[in-house]
Amino acid sequence: MLPYPPADISIKLAIAAGIGMLIGLEREWSQKELGTRTFTITALGGALSVLAGPPFSALAFTGILLILVLSGIRTILEGKTIEATTSAALILTFVLGALAGQGHHYTPVATAIVVTMLLSLKPELTHFAGGLQINEIRSAVLLGLLAFVIYPILPNRAIDPWSLINPREAWLTIIIIAALGFINYVFLKLYRSRGLYYTAILGGMVNSTATIAELSSYLTYSREEEITGITIGVDLLAVLAMFTRNLVILAIFARQAVAMAAAPIAAMGLASLSILWYFGRRTRPLVRELRLSSPVSLKRVFGFGLILIAVEIAAKLAQRRFGHFGFLVIAIIGGLISSASTTGAAAMLAMHGDISPQVAGVATVFTSMASGLSNLPLIHQQTRNWKLSRTLTLLSLVIVAAGLVTMAVVWRFI
């Protein structure tokens, strides 16, 4: 056995001990039989067994398994439930200690943090799993199918003689949009009881139009003096969330285009927040539950895909025939249907050099504006309040004007 430098050994043992204590403290706090000392010693044993050699590692791991077997037998004899999660965590702690003994730093530390987080979130995860519906489970499976089964087998080239559609790139955009919607849907499931305004933000990330259509139906239950403030708050928060989502989609596929879109969207966001602050002082948010369907379903995926492909084809043809003006017109029309799909199409065109990043940024701003304005007829249909509709239309036009002025200034200097 060759001697190891003391400094190197100290780092490895410190990492192993830290990993064991982190996971062990959580188990101790959860009042489990195996606690801080057991997990710390197990992690140190994993690190030292690797330093001693493979035979010692195998022997030490066998000892850990034997301890777990004996502990399980005693638990059964006492009539208690076997702690399978704690046993799995102890085995994983030994493996992480072994990795630390081999000189790995990031992998064992990051894994220990994730494991500790999962162990500590047991009540929340149990509550969340208990409230899952079959369509939500299918949505998660479908998202995995889209990302890991279908995507790799799609051709990564244009399949038409006019070079309009690349199946793999279009599919990747669909996956990312669906994943963003699904993640926000999960947060919505977890935190929807925080209030109508909070729901509007999370729902706007999933689908701003569906959110407005759903939440505006609750306004008939509000007092007359509250309707204006609550309606403005719900609409602007959902639109603000939609602005943020579109900017994220643009940043994923065409980061250079963000320089053009960020300032106008930020200006519209600040205008929205100012209006929200003014009207928010007069009203209090109501606690409502939003009944949005899961954002990942065959119907929704194919809908996203058809819109994305249609917008991308129309945008390319308009760009080739009428230049930037034709493309921007398509972006505005696309925003009335799906701003997320239109933003994804603009970002992909910019990524391939079919349009400049500046034009893609302007298209994202225009499609976001169009999507925000398209909510106004839905709200009026639900409230039938002309005074409210006029007020909300005026405020929306002020927000759009702030974005247009900022975009004109940015365009001049970029």
C-alpha cells in the first residue's frame, strides 16, 4: 500500500464526513434508527475502503449490507415497518464516500445535497403524489417519450425540397415548450392555494389565454367595487408571466436575439408592475383554484407542433417573399394563436441565420404584445362590463406603447 499525501487524504475524508453528516442529520431529525453517526461512519468507511484497495471495498460493502439485513430482521421481530428509504440512503452514502475516496468532489457532494432534499421533502412529495390524477401521470410519461424516445430517431435535416422544416429541431422546440409548461403546472399544483394573483402568474407561464379564460369566470363572484382591481391584476400578472416565458424560450434557442427583446419586454413589465401596484392597493386577492388541464397531452403536443410548423413555414415564405415586414406580420398573427410557438419558430429561424437576431427579438416582442391584447375579448365576454373593458384596453395600450418606444430606441442603437 503506497502512502498518500496528508493534504489529499484530509480533503477526501472531510468530503466523506460532510456527506455522511448531511444525510445523517436529516435521518436523525426524522427520528430514524440509523442517524448521524451511522451515516458518517459509513461514508468514511467507503472512502477508506477505496484507499485500501478493491478487496477492502467489497468487504466493507458486504458489511454494510449485513448490518442492514440484521437491522431489518430486528425491525420485523419488533413488529415495526422496515425503513427501506433509510437503507437505500445508507447504501448510497457508502457509494458517495467511495467516490470521495477516489478523488471526486462535485459528484458525491451534489448527489448528497439532492438526496437530502428528497428525504426532507417527504411530506410535500407524499401530498403531491396523493393528489396526482391519471392524466397527469400520463403527461409525465408522454413528456419522457417525446424527449428520449421520439426525438433521437427524427432526422436532423430538412425533409422538403424547399428547406422549410427540420423535424428534429421542430420537435426539440415542442419538447422545451411542453417541459416549461409542465414544470409550471407542477408548481401550480403545489402552490395554487396561495391566491388568485399567485395562480395567475403560474397559470400564465403555462398558458396565459387559458388562464385568463378560467380566472375571469370567477370575477362574477366578486363585489362590484373589487372587480376592476382584481381583473386588472389577474390579466396583467398572467401577461407578465407570458412575457417572461417567451423571453426564456428565445434565450434557449437564440441568445443573441435577447439583446433586442429584453429591453422592450422589461419596459412592458415595469409598466405592468406600476399599474398593478396602483390598483393593488385597493383590492385584496381572492383565494381560488385554477382548473387547467395538464400541458402535456397528445392533443396539446400536436396542437403545438402544427402551430409551430405552420408559423415556421409561413414565416420563412413571408421572409423570402416580403422580407422582414412579412415575417413580422406573421409573428403578430401567430401571437393571437400561440405566442410560445411563434417565439420558438422565430428563435429557430434566427439560429439558422434565416433572419437576424434583431428581427427575431422584434418578432418575440410583437407576438407577446398580440398575445396580451388577445385576452381583452375573453375578459369582456366573461364580465360584460364596458367600463372595465375600456379601462383595461387603455392600460394594455399604454403597456404596448412602452414596449414600442423602448424597442425603437434599442433598434436605433443596436
